[in-house]
Amino acid sequence: MRYIPEEGRLIVKGRSLPEDAYMLFSPLIDWAKSQREIQAERSLVVDIEMDYFNSSSGRYLLEFLDTLAHNVHTNTRVLIRWFVEKDDELMMEKGEEFRLLVKIPFEFVYLD
């Protein structure tokens, strides 16, 4: 996970199989909670490019997105870009599930 403030972009990328997903995702969830305090009108793009995550990681990734949706300042435009391989049906399904559950615009980006 990497935040690039000058670009207004957060990157969540890789494979997530930790024994304690809470420890991995809690700083990200705390960061999402802090977004209400940022008053400037701005954009935030969250790039998610996961090739796999276990059910525990999925739970906390969803909690992060939901927390972000509820805590982002009203003047902030947010977009989730879900990167997925064209033939990765599992990750496409997960992205669709998250898109339906989270009140943030989703854009699917297909990788070759």
C-alpha cells in the first residue's frame, strides 16, 4: 500500500494472505477515518490491483472502502479503480461485490 498525496492516489497492490489481516489493514482503515478532517476540495483515486486476497483480507479491504465512503470529506471526489486481469473471474466477481456494497464510484480497468 502506498499513498501519493501530490497525485491524490492510494495504491493497494499485490497478494494478501496474512495470518492477522487486521494488523495489515488497520493503518489503512485509520487513514480512511482521517479523511473527514481534510477540508480542501480535491480528488482521491484508490487503485486496487490485487491478484489474490484471502477472506480475512477481503473483509478488511471492504471495511476500508466502507470507512472511506463514510468518512471522506464532502468536497472530495473519490474513485475506486479496480484493476483485474481479463481472465481472472474470481477477482472480477470480488470487484463486482465491492462495487455493489460500497457507495463510491467504481471503474474497472482490464489488464492484458
